[in-house]
Amino acid sequence: MYEQYGFEPLETPAFENIETLLGKYGEEGNRLIFKILRRGEHAGTGEADLALRYDLTVPLARVVAQYQSELPRFFKRYQIQPVWRADRPARGRFREFYQCDIDAIGSTSPIVEAEQLGAVSEVLTRLGFGDFVIRLNHRLVLSGLLNAAGVADTQQNDALVALDKLDKIGTDGVADEFAARGIERSVAETCLKAFEVAPDERPIETLGRLERLLGSEERAIANLRAVVSLADSTAAAGKLRVDLSLARGLSYYTGAIMEIAVPDLAGSLGGGGRYDNLVGMFLGRDVPACGFSLGLERIIVVMTERKMFPAKVSRGAVDVMIAVLHENLRSDALKLAAELRAEKLRVDIYPDAGSKLDKPLKYASSRNVPVLAIVGEDEHARGEVAVRDLQTRQQENAPRASAAQWIAKRVRIEQ
Amino acid sequence: MYEQYGFEPLETPAFENIETLLGKYGEEGNRLIFKILRRGEHAGTGEADLALRYDLTVPLARVVAQYQSELPRFFKRYQIQPVWRADRPARGRFREFYQCDIDAIGSTSPIVEAEQLGAVSEVLTRLGFGDFVIRLNHRLVLSGLLNAAGVADTQQNDALVALDKLDKIGTDGVADEFAARGIERSVAETCLKAFEVAPDERPIETLGRLERLLGSEERAIANLRAVVSLADSTAAAGKLRVDLSLARGLSYYTGAIMEIAVPDLAGSLGGGGRYDNLVGMFLGRDVPACGFSLGLERIIVVMTERKMFPAKVSRGAVDVMIAVLHENLRSDALKLAAELRAEKLRVDIYPDAGSKLDKPLKYASSRNVPVLAIVGEDEHARGEVAVRDLQTRQQENAPRASAAQWIAKRVRIEQ
């Protein structure tokens, strides 16, 4: 699906130089980065020089800065790889998890946001999700609101980190966090009040209200209007909701931010946003960029709990097992296996060659194998192979010379 | 291919508890393990509690020990994941690289070795390798030869590490390493002489000579005879060569060991062997096991240098690019993109909506895109879309309503 949206595949190494990652994810992110000890003569110092990927966005920014001259002007890549965070594991939250990212480098056009919202919406819709909601906000709208509520510039990052937890800790919790960070309780209340959006308010209504409330951020609001309007022509149509309390924990966002939620999962299935300055931290000149990330394990958790996976016939890992009844017949069994594999079947040989059939028979049944091919001395003498259907328990003899084709036909009928 | 040989997929986490990895790979391996700093309150101690996978075998042994009650009696899994070694990078040697492993747990039968040699040989043959050689040896044969040459038990591990470098450092280098480790130079000479195998000696000839030379290791030699004989009925037929100097650096092997070499690569494309005690280190009781690993990057290096990759028509990442000539037409462009994607095409939208065609035209050409769809005001007014073939430079108008099908047909003809 990502390729259909014009994204090209990219993989990056599991670890980056530690200074590439530090300072890109906020104070909490810094703490949650897995750091790798120096090796060789420096091993004893206890210092770290490398760190494991914390997301796929910062490594991409590093790649873009490093290979700028070799990349197209508009670079669109997708990347599906694990990342690592020293977080407390919970439902759908692991210390190692896969992110499925799309990013577009080189354009400030709201078409970029709309296309990305369309791509992730189409992915989720195809997986069977009908009830997801995309929350949309803008970093400049957020800081405008914080300014209007009286949060000083120097305290805004702290305020964002606190606000980002609104889902988890509620309004009282946010007010407490504000207080703990030296922001007056009354300011928290003003902020939270400004952030209130009725659940059924349409995006353009919210944006209209916002324009009256916040004269200072015309361009940011116009940008959100464009994203909302363009996304309406994609698979994200009808899914967007402007949520002024959406903050996104990562510190690198500069423009539109978004997050996808379903009712039965705290946290999100994915999120993203515009980060026009991140590449500049490596390159020395800013390059516009925007990306979106889906969390694979969270999607799997919800799909599993909702029983969304297609109910296929449970099929074992092996189509045919070969039982070898005498040591002298092992080579013949291996040859039969090769012939069956040439028929594209998945073939296993019961490894203990012996005179008794009961063990391979019992084992093959327990492994859900549909067909057992029996290479025995009597059959061998007659130029035959015995073939037992493990569902019907019927056994027939096939001529050895054409046994593979004979068995392949039978297995294909079974399936 | 691995599934056709009866192996099931498995993935394991990137890091293991550090004590799971330490002591499993010999002294050099211990040094090359990437170690992860403790987090939280212990971060300042400079201690490591986790370490990155060094191979896929030790994590598998840990999994088998941990989940023994849930796994089948004969557990065959394949695993294709990166591993990390703090080695000096070189041609085909990276600090992060992919191993493609197969392992069979639960059986001592030489059928296991033969099937694995067959599987990796079929993989390499299908990739186009005709000239690989599989070197085969046995750990007990090796220690028998070392005993016969007068290397004390306590020095045998050191001797193996030195012998493992024979390829790289030659016979003089091995003699030097022996001396550095306190083993007499004359012993090194005796060893190396015993290890000599003429390049054209057939496996059964080598084994026959070995039986006369080494009365003490009858069972190991009989095991090698069985492996050689059974492998002859697999895709490994004719590829085996008994090489008495093959040592394999990893310390966990206990039985047959093997390595695949091609003339134009120092080092190997892959290797493996039997390790009947490794699971026991975690479980407290031994479980027989045998595995083989192919190195993805080394295979790619040789295939690239030999130009073995199929010469396909160079195809860009995008089938159709859409140029939007006016801001008001952006939504229409997004709708056209959705329709083209429903036709299974890979579609990109040139993000800057403007009145000039030259930029998207030049960009699409540079990106090797075959078709440019132009959404302009005149065409829009006429209910049409302009479609330009970027190879022939011919341009035609398609009716907007059926533009997606029209373009899809054209793109499929191009390819």
C-alpha cells in the first residue's frame, strides 16, 4: 500500500551514533533510549557511544542529511523496522516494536499531509478497521493557545509534555503536572478550557471557532483548513477531528500533528506530523519534512482482541511427512523428499529411522500434517511407497517412480 | 525454500540478557558482543545487563529451553534476522548483518545434517551458484587429531581458535599463534600435517585414511560417513569435501561442522554444525540440535561482483505522476490518485501545485516515471485529463470520468 502511494523502501542500521539520537525526543525520550557500551580499550569506562533506534524518523533525517546529493528533490520513503524504547511494557506496548513509517522530504505542501493521512487510512480500512478517528492539531496553534493562556515560552515544552498525558492522567493530573513544573494551576485550567472540543464538532467548525479565539496563528489555521479539505478527497474522508489538546510527545514537530485512535485502545495506533527543522539539525539548513508511523503490535493487539484476522482453515507447517522404516532406506527417503519439494510441497522427514510406524504416525498427527508417506522395506521391494491420509486414515500404495506427482495431487485435493 | 524443508518461521528480540550470550562464542566472541547499558537508577554505574544478538543460534537455544513444554518434539525453525558483531568491517563483513538460519532440535539422526546441507545447497544453486564447496569436519575428529598430535586438553580450545584462522593467516601464522599460546611449534607442525587433504581427494577416501590414522574416534568418523552418504541424495550431492583443518570459531559445536566456500571470497557464505550441549546450558538437560546459517550480505557481495542478479528492465518506484497546475485542482488530483491506486498502480503527486508544467515534467523524467497525468484548468473545464507518455513525449487527452482505467491500460502496455 505504501508503494502505491509512491514511497520507496529504506532500511537503516539498528544503532546510530548516540549524539544523533540524544535531544531529539524530549527529556523523557532521552531517558528511554537504549545505549550501547564503548568497545575495545574504552569498554571499562562505562561510556556509551552508540544507541538503538528510538524511532525511524531521526535515522531518516540523518540519512537525508548524509546523502542529500544522491536523493531526489522530493524523497518519499517507507520503512518497516523495529525500534527500541526502555519503557514499562503494557498491553500493546513493548520494549521492541515495529514501526511502519512513511515520510516525505522536500515539500511544505499540505498535499503531503493529505496523502499520508490517505495512505494510513487505506491501510487501516483494508485491515478491517471502520471506527478509527484521526485527531489533528498544529504545533503553532498549540503554542498560540499556550501563549494566550499565559504560559511563558520557556515553560511551553514542559506544558506540552504534561498535556500529552491528558488521555492517561485526566485534567486533574495535567493540572498537577503543571503545578509540579512551576506553572500556575489557573493557567492549566485556562489551557484545558481552551482545548475543549465537543465530540461531534466538525473540523471546519472547530477551525472557525479557533480563528475567532486566536488571531495570531492565521497561517497555521489556514494550513489545517487545507489539510482537512484535501484529506476529504482521500481514504481519510470523514475520519478527521481537530483536537486542540493533541500535543504528541516528541519534540521535533513544527506543524500539523496527527494521531489515530480507536475506542478500545488507550494510546494510539499511529501518529505523525510535520518536522521542518529536524533535517536541519544535521545538515545546517532546514529541509521541510512530514511523516506518519503506524504501530504494528498495537494493530495486532486490537485485531486479535476483536477477532479481525480471517478465519482460515488451520494449516500446519508441513504438507507431507516421510516415515523411514529402515536405516538402509534413508537415502531413498531423502530422494523422495527432493522429488516432493520439486512439486512445491513442504516436506519433513521423521528423523528417527526405525521399524515401528506408530511414532511417526502419532507425531505427524500431532503436527497437523495431512499426509504421511511411508518408505518401508516391503514397499521398497515392490517398487512402491505407502501413502496414508491422516484425516481419513486410509492408506494406499503409489508406484515409487511417480510417487511424488501422485502425493502432490492428493495433498492439493486435501487443501 | 526453508519452508519446503519443513522449517517454521521464528523471530526473537534483538537483545538477550547479557549472561545468555557471554561464554557461548569463545574469548573473541565475548569481546565482539555489543553490550547495552543499564537504565534508570543504575545508568550511572556503567554496567551492562543486556546484549545484542551475536548469532541466531544461542537465542534459539534460550527459546527452546524457555518454551520446551509448548514446542513439538522435533522443532525445526528458520529465522532470518540481523545480528551484531563489533568486528572490523571489511568486504562482505559488516557490524550489522543478516543471518538466514535453519535449526533442528530434538534429533541426533544424520538425516538432520543431510537435510540441512540439502536445503542450503538448493538455496545457493537456485541463486545461481554452481561452484561452491562444502567443507565438512567433526569436532571429535578434531580433538582426536589434536590429542594424537600432543595438544593437552586444556590447550585444545586455544588451538582451535588458532586453527580457525588457517585460511587467513596461513600455516606459519597458525604456528606463531600456537607458540603465543604456549603450544610447542613442533606440535603445530604435526597438527597441520595431519590436516592436509589433497584438493581432489573424495570424502570417503579422506574418511578411510582418517580411520587408519585415528582409531579412537570410530563413532565420529562413522557419523561423518553417514552424513556424506545421505547428503549424496540431496542438492548437496558432489559438493562435500572432508577438510580436517575446519575448526569453526564458535565454541558450542559438539559434532559435525560444516562451512560453504566459493573461490572468490575469503571466509564463507555460511556454516553450521551440531551443538548437542547448548540447550542444556539453559535447561539443565542436554537436547540434541544442529543448524546451518547463510550470510545474506556475503551472498549479495559475491552475486553483485559476479553480476548474477537478473538483468531486469530498470523500473522506477512510481508508475504515474500527477502534475497539478492550479491550487484549486488539488482535491481533484487526490481523487484521480485514489482512482489510479484502485487500479493497482503506484502513484505520486508532484506536491507543488502551480501553473508551470516544466518542473513536474523534468522531475518525473529524472525519476524514471513512464507516465505524467496533468490536471490543468483547461482540461478540467473540458472534463478531461492530459496524459503524457514520457518516453515517446506524446500527449493525449482522456475523459476525466474514465481517466484511471485509460491510464492504467497505457501504463501496463509500457511495462
